Amino acid sequence: MKTRYFFLLFISFFMLAGCCKFGLVDTSYYAKKHALTHMLDSVYEDYTDQFPEYPGGLVLKVIQGGEAYYTTAGMGNSATAQTRFRAASCTKTFTATAVLLLHQQGKLHITDRVTDTIPGTNETYLPDGPGFAIPYKDRITILDLLRHRAGVFDVANDSIPPTVPVDVPYKELNYINYVMDREPEHTFHFDELIGVVAGTGLSYFVPDSGYHYSNTGYSILGKIIERVSGMSYKDFLEEHIMQPMGMFNSYMPESGSDQVMENPFIPGYVLYGDEVYDIVSSNVSPYVAEGNLVTTPNDLARFLRKLLSGNGVLNNYTVNNLMMNCLPVSQKSAAGYGCGLEYLHNLGYGHSGATEGYLTYALYDPAMDFTVMVYTNAWNMNEGMASLTYQITDLLQEICYRSKAIIMEY
């Protein structure tokens, strides 16, 4: 009897020791969660010490393997992993995914020029006519557009120079601002934005001779998606990209009157001097296909991980050999750009986003199966673009690097 008692006691002790040993997995999870929360709080406190009037907060979503972490700083209880925000240029990854899906299906070829005919039709990717006669049209490929190497003038970001050899009322002005100052709910269309480039004859360089970020290049891709698929950009993206990948809390507004996000959402802010401006409504119709995504931390992080691990709508070959094939953006940086993807050294592939009141980074490292998504809901414009750049590099990028270091440490 005693022998049996001591045997059971020994087995119980062994099982308890084993549970403690293998329970380290749970302990490690909570240690990482605590470290991420502490890091985000620390970064936020340091930043608000410098700018005590800063009205925004920080939201962080990390996925590593099968473990997901979510934390916030300076957001109160209003921001959850399913609360919407504007992800701006992260939209470009979705547009590139749509183009590459059509390529994968044989419905277009990314090495085709935009003047070539769509497979199986007599129609060209871009229509003929003066409204689409953009500079170097017969030399621009779809791949050039995807990589920002087509030299297409960026109507969204740049003003029309005074030297433009045509008489237009928006000379020396930004075309989008010019129109919205007169008609705040104006709905912009791809044809209109492409027409500005065609009408002014503006271009940065001969296609495939350099790199210049161009939102309007992605407007052209949006037009191509519509012509190839026979669907609106919004419908194609939601039906063939977002819904199949489980993004049921995200959408792509396209109307000039659709200016307030669906609840629940986080409002944005702009800090300028001592004034804080609320950004609750925005006309994002000029940014369809390049900056109109409304999403949530869960949706965006899961999408990126699923897509770039080859478990989404694109196969492994398309992701690894086409989409991730990044070229340098300059000789002064280790950063690169592929098909709708930025590459950041030691962080991975993804995209940043900036629209009034919101700054975002979402990145995936395939070697570690590490995903990080961070956003802030305020622009600090107290030092102009310099303070905004600081937010992107020394705030958001720094959080991404520190998050990865924490995950690697434990």
C-alpha cells in the first residue's frame, strides 16, 4: 500500500514539474504582452513629454506565430482591435494584390504596356483619347506603375508648377485642394485625375529610369482593374480580396459624400501651434485605389500576415517572386519598394499610411512569421513636415523595431 502511495506521489510530483516546465509557454506570452504594453506606454510618455498638448494616442497589434498581442497608449478605453481608422496608403498593398490576382488568373500581364490590349479583348488597358494621353504612355508598363517607376506626376501630393505650358485655373495649386475648396463633397474619379496629368503633360522622368512615389500611378492601376474585371474598384476589392480574406470590418469608401467612417471608429486630430483640430470627416474619393482604406487593427494585421505568408488570394510564387521583388528607392537608404510593398531593413514588407489625422505602419517579416501594425490618430504639425516625418521614423518605426526586439527576446 505504501509503495503504491509513494508511486502516486512521485507521479504527481513529476506531472506538476512537467506542467511548470511546459507552462513557460503561457508565462512567455504574458511576459511579452507586459513588455509590449510597457514599451508602448514608455514611448508615448516620452513623446508627450516633448509635446504635452499632443491629442492622439498609439495603437499596437503584433502577431508572432499563433500568438496575437494588442495594446494601446493614450487612447482610454475607446480603441479596441476592431475599432476602425483610416489606413491611407496601406490601400496600395490591396490595389497591388488585385492587379497581381488578375495577373495570376491570366486576365492581364504585369509586363504589358498600358497601351497593349487586354487579353481576350480588343480594348487597351488605358483608353485612347486626349483625356488619357499621359506622357510616355506607350512606354509605361503595369509593373512600372506598381513599383512607382513610371514617372507619373502625382496629382494628390504635388502642386501644378507655374511653368506648365497650358492655361489651367489651378496653376501653382494642388488640383485636389483647388476642387474641394469649391466643392467639398465633390466625387473624384479615375478619369478626372488621369486627365489632369494628360492635360498638363507633367511627368517626372522616362519610365523605368528612376523612382518617384506617385498616388496617381495607383489611380491608373485602379482604372486598369475596372477595365479588366468589368467591376468597380470598390466591388472588385471587396468581393475578390477583402471578403475572401476575412476582412468583414473594413471597406473602401468612394463617394465624396461618404465622409464619416462607420461606427465604431477612432477620430483623428491635427495639432498646429496651440490649436487642436478634430478630423471626423474626410472626402477620400480622390484617393480611391491609393489611400481610401478604412480598416481595423485586427483586419489589417491578419490580412498582411495571411497575404505575405502565401495563405491568401495570391499563391506563393506571386507573393515571393513578384510582389516582394523590391528595388532600392534611393542610394541613401536600405529601403526598397516592390509591388505595393515597402521594404524596411530588419522589419520586413508592408506599407505606411498618412492621411489627415492618422499615421500607420503595417509590416510582416516572413522569416520570423512576425507581423506588426501600429497607428497614431494625430498629426503633429508644430514643426511642419519635419515633425510629421519624426512621427513616422522616430515614433512609429521605432515602435515596430522595439516590438520585434521584444518578441525575439522572450
